[in-house]
Amino acid sequence: MRRFFAHARVRDETHTKMSLHTLMFGWEYPPESCGGLGVACHGIVHGLLHHGAHVTLVLPHDGASEDGVTILSTSGVDRSIPIMVRSGIRPYDSFSTYASRIGVDGSEDGISQLYGDNLGEEVERFTALATELTRDVNPDIVHTHDWMTLEAGVRAAHYHRKPLVAHVHATELDRTEFKPNVWILKREIAGLKKADRIIAVSGYTRDLLVKEYGIAADKISVLHNGSLVPHHRRRSSLSVGKHPMVLFLGRLTVQKGATHFLSAARRVLDHAPDTRFVVAGEGYLLPELIARSCQLNLADSIIFAGRVTSTEAKKLYAGADCFVMPSVSEPFGLGALEATTHGAPVVLSRQSGASEVIHNALLVDFWDTDRMADCILTLIRDKAIVEEMRSQTPRILNNLTWFGQGAKILSEYRNLIQGFGQPDKN
């Protein structure tokens, strides 16, 4: 750990004065990724580096390794500086999954005990370690990426007397279908109110923060997620013979709406029995989803692929005749952007931030599985509509590159730094 920190100090002291230096606290980063948060952080870092920014990235990992360091290097531009912090928490942990992994009772009483004595202590341990490790870093601004790193960012910003940017990729309300863990929710709200600027990944998220969290609208900037590929890629085909393939790819949680996907699949099969469905991803709902698929007589038409690698995901996107994202509450939804990038026509929940920018998707309410099924049937039957949708993809993607979004983040940084310390600062 000292070796990593010493490396960070040398880089900080020798880096050119012309570049802006951001101290960034995140939770996951490729290859230690579990969802869209890691992909988004990767894109943001590369976007910032493309424009000459200097990034110090603080990451927690159960067993930090050299592999986690090298993935942060970018050829031809400035390199971000990894400082690895050990922590027992994993991305997207809930109290129950954390309790199960460390052998604590997952009942209400067990969770109550865990609340005070374990998970809370792990978060505080990360906060204390991360804050201490970055005392000799000399940033221009501090940037956090999720609720578990908010307090570390607050403390670091206070210590360095620099402005704090809180990037909201998801909220506790999104993750729990608006049935939040009160401890997490309070911590989230407190951290966001201490931030000098909030970047929300969509207007959907901004509106939620204003309505449910009491955050002033003029404190929030909307910056949609992007892609590292500014054009759509040539498609492959995974469909076998006459069987069209419909894809769901995401974490198997209530938030992602996989149960609604199964209901729509049943309706599709009633009209197109040759259709095949793939559910890729892992999560606590997997056993329930398998049981539900049997109840709906989907067993011969559906594959549960489990967790897939980035390479496997790209093949699935490229081979899908239709990608469906039926999220109940989705701040953005990078899967929809990835599918669009690979040429798959998309059926997208209206309750998602991605629906604000992916204008060639077919939109449905997550609960309207009849309409969802109709959209799927249209896309697997009407090739003219699909080709028309694909023709719009380059224009959409050209406006959503991480290089472009990185420039916008840098603009936010500079505006915030310029006004920091003024009496009328938010």
C-alpha cells in the first residue's frame, strides 16, 4: 500500500501545472466490475485523460492486486494514479448479501445487528483509510461516484479545501423499488447536501433528487453516460435458423425488471413460438426467475446464461434480434447504449434515463408487458423498421462519446473551481 501511495506522491509533485488534477473516489473499475458503475467510471476517467486531466483514483477491493493497477493506465495520455484500499464490501452490496457472505444472520434481527456493528464499520473503515491515504495528494477538485464513497469525498474536500462533485449513478430509491434502507438513504442525502455540485446521469435522476431528496435543482447538472465507440459496429448473428433471439442483460434484481421480461416473453411465444430468450446476468432473483420461467412454460425457450464477460456481452448484443431493458427505475441504463452500439434494436423502459437520449428505441412502461411483447414482435418481424432504427444510431452515438462527456465534466470542474469560496456558493 505504501508503494502505491509513494508512486502517487511522485506523480502528483512532478505533473505539469497546466493540467487539472481530480481526486476521485469510486467503488468499482474494470476488470473489477460488477455492473454499469465500473463501465461508467472507466469511461469518465478515459474521457478526462483524453483532455489532459490528471486523475488520482481511490478504489476499494477485497484483494487489491497489480492487475487492478495496470487497468488504469492509458497509452499516449497521462496515467491515472491508483491507490488501492482493502475493504470487505463489494459493489451493489445490500445488507442481506453482505451478511450472507461474512456469515451473519440475514434475518431482521441479524440485519439490525449488522447495521451498527459490521457494514457501517466497513464503510467507515474505507472512509478513514481513503481520507488518510490522500492527505499528501494535491488535487484541484474532489469527485465521488456512489454512496459508500460520499463521506470520504466530503472529508477529503474539507481537508484539502477544494470543491466536491458528487456523481449520482444510482440512488437507494432506484435500487430498492422506493423501499430504501433508512441508514443508507440518510447517508446518501447528507453527503449530497454537502457536495458543491451534483452530476446526475439523467434528467430522470435529477428530478428524483429534487423531489425525494430535497436537493436544489440549480445545484444539479445532467450529464448522460457515453460510449468509448462513437459509431455502431458490424453485427454478427447468434440466431439459429428461424429462431430470433431476444436478450435481457443486467443484474437480476427488482430494479432491473427481469420478472416483467419473463411475462412479456410468455406473450411473445403465444404468437411467435420459435423465439428464443436469453437472460444474462447474476443476482439474488435468479432462483425466483428460474422458478417463474418454469411456471410460465418457458423452459424450452429460455437460457439463463449467468454472469458474462465483457467479450461475451458484446457477442450477445451483436447477435440479438432485440434487446429489452424493462427497468423499474433506471438512472441511465448503459446496457441499452451498448446494445445500440452493436446494432441491436432496443425496447426500453420509459422509467430510464437512457430513454432521454436513445431516440431510436421503442419505449414502454415497465409494467405494460402486453405493450412490451408487441414491441418485441414488431422488431423480430419487421426488418424495415429495424433498419430504419439502425440508420439513426450514428447520429445518437456521435453525441454520446466519453471524450465529449469528459470535456463537459472538465467544464463543470473549472466553473466550480472558479467560484469556489465565494459567499454565494451553493
